Amino acid sequence: MKKYFRFDENQTSYRREILGGLTTFLSMAYILAVNPQILSLASVEGVPDALKMDQGAVFVATALAAFVGCLFMGLIARYPIALAPGMGLNAFFAFTVVLTMGIPWQTGLTGVFFSGLIFSILTATGLRETIINAIPFEMKMAVSAGIGLFITFVGLQGSGIIKNEDATLVTLGKITDPTVLLAVFGIIITVVLYAKKIPGAIFIGMVVTAIVGLLTQQIAPPNAIVGKVPSIAPTFGAAFESFQDPSQLFTIQFLIVILTFLFIDFFDTAGTIVAVASQAGMMKDNKLPRAGRALFSDSLATMVGAVFGTTTTTSYIESTSGVAVGARTGFASIVTGICFLLALFFNPLMAVVTPAVTAPALVIVGVLMASNLAEISWKRFEVAVPAFITVIMMPLSYSIATGIACGFIFYPITMVLTKRHKEVHPIMYGLMFIFILYFAFVHG
């Protein structure tokens, strides 16, 4: 086992990998509760039952998709990157594809399956890996730092430390609110532990925060330890129901659905893999070893997830929390996957993993990832502009893909204007035009 995962080469151990896998799981366990709520349209009133996905089935599909995805990534690519149905993509599926476009959720799952299939083909040809390796080093660092700011914002927002304000868009939350105080306590205790270089500081911080939340009654205790596993029958295989009426697959709307899933997953995944690899020190000569395997694992997970009955299964940026406590190999991903599988039986315990508990991990990881800003040559204006736009647009647009798109449009422009166009890889010019078309037709 140690030889296969190259423990000695990566200077790691079973303890560090298990701790890293557990930390990553706790950081992204929220998806087990959030994904069923979104896909079932639980927050929308007056929605016909035909448009709603069964919450219990989606819960099981979410856990199984994460389990299989983590196994793929751990065994095939051997990276400490965990996978699960992606946030953002599930909202697009529920609120745009189903509610706005009126496409049945079964057909939507077919679109998810096709997007994964196309991804697999692109990966097999080496195109996805070529694109990632064509991205300049400093833009990769900008992507990593931008994602750090993004997940920090997600953590602060989810815990209530930052809240919505119509006049200013965002503002400081009510600091005396018990939930906010719990999150602040968690951040402080985690900062102290990390500053003292306590092994597993982020994981310990989350556990302490959860315990304090239970003791102060800010987190409701679980009503049981073990619960019955819901049936997956309502969603399993639903992605193939559309083949009974192929006419609904040959429409402009369905094509747009597939292309949107392709676009968002492609660059979210690319950005996440680069960010995690950079954090773990795995980048070599501005290239990511085994990038093709990592991307292929992601593609396979999407296809399997669609069969189970959930939206695009993708690499999670929360994996950086596991890397931060020492995870360096795919063994950590396998640990995370096993946790998702066990979560099927211990699902009542997931109630204690609230946004206030995960906020400390997201904030600390954001700090660590922001350190990549030091790798950017800010005095070179042609690099500073696209890098800054990439970093700032991720949290402001609440989208990793949008931040990447904006920055990658500006990079070739500023390089051409400073007569450094020969240093730009042809793929970067191609991406610039693709992103321009994306904004024109998708966000136009």
C-alpha cells in the first residue's frame, strides 16, 4: 500500500493521510444535506411534484457518487483530491434547467451523463491536460489565490459573519448572534492551534467547534446515531429514460445544457486540481504530473453520478483542507470516499456539521491559498492586470469559472499590448475567444 501510493517519496504516513481524508470529508460533508435540498427544489413553493427529485434518493446518490469519485481519484490519479456533486452546478440544474427551461430532471441527468462522456473523450485525447499545462505559471497562482478568497467568502457567508445588504451587497453580520459567535470562536481556536503548529489543527478546530456548539445548544444534537438508508430507486438509471423519446435530446436547449455543464465543470475542475496540487507542492516545472489521470477520474465520476441520480460530480476545493493537515496521496481520497459511504448509515450525525463548524477550515485554507499571491510579479502590469481580475472576480461573481474566464480574456490582451505576444501559448488565444463567446451567449 505504501509503495503504491509512494508514501516515502511524498514524505507522508498513514496517520497524516487518514487525518487529511477525515478533514476533507468534514469540510465538504455539507453537500450531503445541501444537494438533496437544492435538487428537490425544497425552498420553492408551488412546484409540481413531477419537477422535484426525491430527497432521500438524492441523498444516497450524492454519497455514492462521492464514494466512487474519491475511489477513482485515489486509485487512478493518486491525488489527495475528493469529489462530490458540485455546488453551483446543482443550482444551475434545479433553477435553470428544470424551473426556467422546463426540461424534465430525468433529461437533465442525461445531459450530465453526456457532458461526462465528452469529458472522457477530451481527456483521452490529451486535450484537457494540454490546456492546463498551457496556462502560465502566474495565472495558475492567481487561480489558486482567487479560489482561496472565494472559499473564505463562502465560509464567512455561510456562518453569518458576512451577510446580504441591499445597499452595499454585503456587510458584517450581527456579531452578537450565537451562531456567528460560534463561528468566530472556531476561527480563533483554529488560528491558535495552527499558529502553535499543532498537528491536525484544522481538524481539531472543527471538532472543538462542534462540541462547543452542542454544549451551548447552538447545534442541535442528532436524534439518532444510525438511521435507515433511503431507497435510491426514484433516481437510479433515470438518466437513460430520455432515450425512450430521443426527440427531446435533439434540441437547442438540450445542447446548451450540455455545453454549460461542460464549460463550468471543465474550468472549475481545472482550477481546483491546480490549486490543490499547488498547495501540496506537486507542480513540477509548471506542469501537473498525472493530470490526465486526475481529469479522467473526474469525468468518470460525473458519468457514474448521473446514473445514480445526481448532478455533475467534480473535484472539491475543500480538498485543500486535507492537504493543509498533511494529505499528499490518493490514500487520503480513499479515506474521504469511505467516510461518504459510511455517512449513509450514520446520516443523523451529519446534523452537527453546520456552516459554523466548517467556516474555520475554509477561512484558514483561504489564508494558506492566498499565499500564492506572492508568486505573482505584481510590478509587471501585463501580468498584474489579468491576475488581479482573476482573483477578485471569483468571490465577487461567486463563481470560480467566471473568475478564470475574465482573467484569461485579459491575459492575451495585455501581453499583446506590451509586445510579448510570442510568449502566449496559442491555446490561451483560443480560450480568450471561447470565453468571449461564453459571456456573449450565456451571460449576454
